[in-house]
Amino acid sequence: MKNVAVIGAGTMGNGIAHTFAQSGFKVQLIDINEASLKRGMDTISKNLDRMVAKEKITEVDKTQTLGNITTFTNINEGVKHAGLVVEAATENIDLKLKIFKQLDEACAKDTILASNTSSISITQIAAATSRPKMVIGMHFMNPVPIMKLVEIIRGYNTSDEVTNTIMELSKKLGKTPTEVNDYPGFVANRILMPMLNEAIETLYNGVAGVEEIDTVMKLGMAHPMGPLQLADFIGLDICLSILNVMYDGFKNPKYAPCPLLVNMVMAGKLGVKSGEGFYDYSESRKAENVAKQFLK
């Protein structure tokens, strides 16, 4: 399994491609949008430059890593020789089912199909294929080259052999794989998203301001990033999508998204990627200035 295809060149996809390529794998990075592929490769190159500057890798390492990545706009061409495909497309169930159906038809019968989904059922995704035993979740954390955890999610039919293979493969990437079962939100987001949602509710109810809420959690709970800052970093649309998956899956009102979150997403205030969320990122990508609507 030296050939790994990654579907999607966005934040997670290019991070996953970077990580595999730096570990010596041949990576086929696939995105239907040529501009997205270019942005993804530019991001990988810049991240490698930072690692060179910090003397974590050499210029030779950077060159070899970039040389291990080939880009494709055609899925069928990109997955032709892959032993593993990691899907990192938008967190949309219909899109993922469509992609996995296509992968099932295009890939060799022994190719393992993995999804980087942060909340959607692996069992449901696997049901779109003729190889449910070969489908598994590999939920990497952002930023992928730095964060050590990979949540390994077993679908209802995922085989022991595939699970063990992906656990060992994750270790070769320098990651710490943790096996979890297939329930909405898995472990990471089942715990994290209600906390972020509660922070938004706290703001919505006027208990405290944006900076005050984040300061309490950073200094009082030793969190490296406040919950509102973290929500901006993840993307408020992603947070909303994950909460909706959990709310639909459990039918428990404690997972219902805060109305403020819903309204912000509808208004296009998505956090860092849109330039504004709970903070204003027009001058800096750091959470230094509270968005105008939340200023007292």
C-alpha cells in the first residue's frame, strides 16, 4: 500500500496528502477543480517551508515530499493504482455517497476506502458500495501534519483485517490511532461540538462577551484556544453540519444547534475562511478583533 489517493484538496485533503507524502507514500491528490488543486499544493509547499525554517525537515525532505504528490482532476484516473483511498470532500452525505459509489466502481476490489468524515455514519457510506467490509473512517484532526490523533471508525461491517491495517498504517504516519464505534459524532465531535454550541448559547443569552467566554476557557480550563475562536477555526458551517447530524441521529434536544449559529451560517459568517465569524479576520487570521456585531 504505497499508493494512496486523497479525494479533495481543501484544508483536510491537502493536509492528509502532505502527511502521507512526507512519510514516503506516493500520493494522488484528486479534486475536480484545478484551482483547488493549485491552492492545495501551494498550501502544502508553504507548510513545508515553515517546517524547513523551524529545522524540522531539510530542503531535500521538502523536495521529496512534493515529488511524492501527483494531482488529478479525474477520480477514475487518480485512483487507478491506489491501495487506499481517503475521501476528504465537503461534509455532505449526498456528495459522499456519490463519491463512494464511484470509487467502488473505479477501484480495484482489494482497495480500502476510507472517509475523513467528522460525523457521518461509516455504515451508511459503506452501504453505497459493494465492499462494506473494506470501508472505514479515518478522522484526522486539523492541522493534519501537526495533530497526532486519528479517530479510526469501524462501520457495522468493517472487517478486523481492514481495521488492523489502517491502525498500523496510521502509526507509520507518526499518528496515534484510536478505534471507536460508528455513532453520530464518534467521540471527538460528540464531546467537542456540544461544548462549542454551549459557548455560542452563552453568548446568545448575554451571559458574557466573545473575548470573555474564550478567556474563561483558556485561562480557567487550560484550553489552547477559546471555544468561539475554535468554532471560527473549524468553520461555523462545519460545526452546524456536525450538530445537525448528531441531532438527527440521536433525536436529543441537547444537540440542537443554537439559533445564533444557524443565523450566522445563513448570513455567510463562517469564521476564518469567510473573513468573519465571532472574530473579524479582515486584517489578520488570528482571533485578535471581535466581530463588530458582538462589540459592546
